[in-house]
Amino acid sequence: MRNDLIVFGIVFFCFVIAVSTASAAEVSIYCQDSSVSGCYADDYAVVKDRDSRLIHKQGQIDDDYVIWNNNVRVNVYAGERIRNEGPGTRGYVRVRYYSNSGSLIDTIDFTNSRTYLFTQDGYIMFRSGDVAWEYSAIFLDTQSLNMDHDGDGYNGAQYGGNDCNDNNAAIHPGAVDIPGNGIDEDCSGSDAITQCTDGLDNDGDGLIDTNDPGCAGIYDSNEGDGTSQCQDGTDNDNDGATDYPYDFSCSSPQDNSESAPLSQCQDGTDNDGNGLIDTNDPGCDSRQDNDESGFMPDTNPPFVDVTMNPPDPTNSQNVLFTATANDDNSVHWVKVYVDGVKVCESYGSVCSTLRGPYSAGPHSYYATAIDESGNSATSSIYTFNVGHTPLDDDERPTVDVNHYPTSPGTDDEVTFTAAAYDNVGIDTIRIY
């Protein structure tokens, strides 16, 4: 840090200006005849650099110590200060402060003790007509102020710089402004806002900012340039289902993950503990099925029974046979048999048929059933007896009996054969 202190003033009818800056040559403005103890009328103000090379010769100074003719100009830099030691008996100096473009920034009158800080680069002038009376010493103090507190290369605004936060090196003109964080990193006057940080659903897809797959990041200014996996028309996880609502993993069209979460029928786990996994389990209708336990192997046979009506038919009556089956899943078909012959078959749980008349005498019947899993069952075997139908008959039957041999010996077996005839029918033949 430099602390150069150089005096410009009027002492004993002489004035001296001394300037020292870090970025310019040190110069001195003083009376031409510096060997005398004062500046007199017709002396000149001379500007020299620190190596005493002549830069500029100023106009003459008259008896009132007014700077005549050409103006005296001295470059100044932001952070430098100009001050006086206090008024002399008639102390007065006026200094005009200009920007480098020539615009007047301020007019500084030193009539009392005062310090003035230059907030931007420019120059000061002691113009013709500005009075410099005796006993007023002016100092241009080039003490190097720390105008860049955070060391980012930009001076703070309090020193005329354009660093809007001189306590944070990440904040300065030209810095990357992170959108949506409420901080004006580039000192533009406001925080950067993009479609992906504005809190709006710019593309109307129900998703906002970085939750929208259209946003590549907070710097993305187009929220609508992307399509979620669950509405892009592509089977992104190759599971045979595409988009919402067909892919189990898609909770909505805006969902951007078609591969999570996984359904029970594609998660690689035996969820129902039956030893079968995913689509190898009959409980899985497809890979999108989320219930692996929807099917268990059926080993239970159906139940089947059969009835007949009338229960005691005659040989002139038909008989109605009805078989009914039930199962814990479903019955595939039912069949009815009479005397070992199938008389009814139905795909379903009921089979009914009207059969007969049957001949007088004993008969049998039963039913069978099969369920959709192939399990079969047979009912009990039932018997029934068919009787004769009574008729209005007054004719006796005729009967004839023979034996063989006709002349048997004492040791021969004899076979008896009886034959009966009737206009209605024979009920019973007995041989005595």
C-alpha cells in the first residue's frame, strides 16, 4: 500500500502542486523559478515529471495570484484524495473535477479544512480565473485505498466502481448469474430468471421448472423442449408396454421414469412364495401385473351329484336325469351315464336330459365332472328299478315247459326250459 503525500499550495506567494499515482508519472506543478522563496508576478506555473522533464509551461501569475492563460490539468484516479491543511490568512483554492470524457463531476472549493475522495478516474483543473490566495496548502494524497475489498478485480460502488457487492468475490460485473437464487451475481440489477426457474408451467404439461423433463437445468430457458418418458411413444424400458397408462411404472403422462417402480411381475422376486417368479408364475397376466399371487395351482376336484325323476318309474315312463357340479374355480363340463352309457354331456356346471322308457327291472346311473384345472370327480353310482305298468288284461298267459334229455338216467343232469306268452307281457316265470 502506497502512501504518497505531495503538497500543492500557495505559501509566501508561491503555490506547489504535487501528484503521485500508481498508474501515472509523478508530476509537480510549481513556480518556474523554484530557487526563490516565493512566486512573483510574471512567474510561470511549470509542470514537470519526477525526472524533471518539462511537460507543460503554464501561464503567468499576476499580482493577485490568479492562474492566467492555459489551465493547469492534473490526472487523478479513483481512490485518491485531495485535501487542504486548513485555511490560511486568506486561503482559497478552487479545483474542478472532470471525468475522462470531459464531463464536470464536481467543483471543489477549499476555504476550510477539507478532504475530497475521487470516486472515478479523471482529472482536476486549476482554471484561469480561479484564485489561489496565500497561506492555503493543498495536498493531493495518493494513499492507495483498498477499493476492491473482495479481490475480484472490480472496485466497490462506494469508490465509484461497479461491483454491487464488494464483500463477495463471486459477485461482480461479468460473473455468471445463477438463475432463481435471488442473487444478482453479475450486477445487472436483478437476478437472472429462466423458464426453468420462474415457478411457472410454461409448456402446460403439469410440471414446473426443473421437475419438467424439458428443463436440462436452471440455465435452460425453454421448459417445453422435452417430452417425458411416459408420453414419448417409446417403450423406454423394453417391458412390452409403452407410456401411461399401459406401463405400470408410469404414474402419469408427466412421469419421466418408465422403468420405476417395477410391478411384482417384473421385479425378480417371488412375491407370493410359491417358488415361481414374475411371468413364470401363473398369477402374472403380464409384466405389468402387480399381483403375483393372483393365481394358485388348483388341485381340488369339483363336486358332482345326479338325481332322477320319477324315482320309481314304470316301463312306460321317461326318466329325467339332472347332474349338478360345483368347484372352487369353475366347472369345465358334466356328463351323465345310465347303465354305463353316456346319455348327457354339457359344458358348464349342469347337465339335464330326459330318457326312457326303460325296460322293467333294475338299472344304474351316475355323473362325472371336470373343472378348468383338469381335476375330475365322479358321483356315487345309483340304482333304480323299473316296474310294469298295470294294464286292463283278462287273458291268461300261456306257458310251456320242456326238459332235456327227455329220458334221463339216474346220473344225468336235466335242463328245464320254460316259455311263456301273453298279449301284454310276461312279468315272472317260475319253474317248480
